[in-house]
Amino acid sequence: MAIIIANLEGIMDRSSDSMEERFRQLEQEVATAISDSAPPKVAKGWQRLTIWVNGLTGTTKIAAVIMIGLAAFAVLNFLLKTVMAILSLAVMGVIAYILWQVFFASNKENT
């Protein structure tokens, strides 16, 4: 009986070792597949922009960084104002719904 248990434990150890080894191989395959894949369009665009800025000379590089910063803040400002407008409309809609329920829905129940 002890021999059978020892054999089973040995088989389980070998199978778990082989599973761990296979898992490590799969991790390596996935890591190489991810690193070999092409970067997304945003990363390529950012890379091209940084290469372009690094190719500029002193004063033009400063001006380009300032202009890019202003454009980035303008886009961020637009997005934040859009989100704020959507949230404001949602709050106004909830308030209008509550007022409708209080004034008009209660009138229908009373009549």
C-alpha cells in the first residue's frame, strides 16, 4: 500500500513539474508574441511626435513643446467641459422628472 501511495505521489510530482514547466513555456511564448506585435496607432503617433520634437533646434523645440502643451490642454479642456455638460443635463433631467412626479402625477391621483 505504501508503495502505491509513493508511486502516486511521484507521478503527481512529475505531472505538476511538467505542468509548471509547460506554464513557464506558455508565459514566454505570450511575452514574445506581445513584444513582437506592432505598437498601436497612438503609440506610433506619440513616437513620431517625440522624434520630430527631438529633431528640432533649441528655440524651435521650446516653441513646439509650448504649442503641443497648449493643444493638449485645449483638448483636455474640451473633454472636461463636455463631460460637465453631460452631467449637468443628467442632473437637470432628474430634477425635472422629480418635479413632474410631484406636481403633475400627484394631480392625476387626486382627480
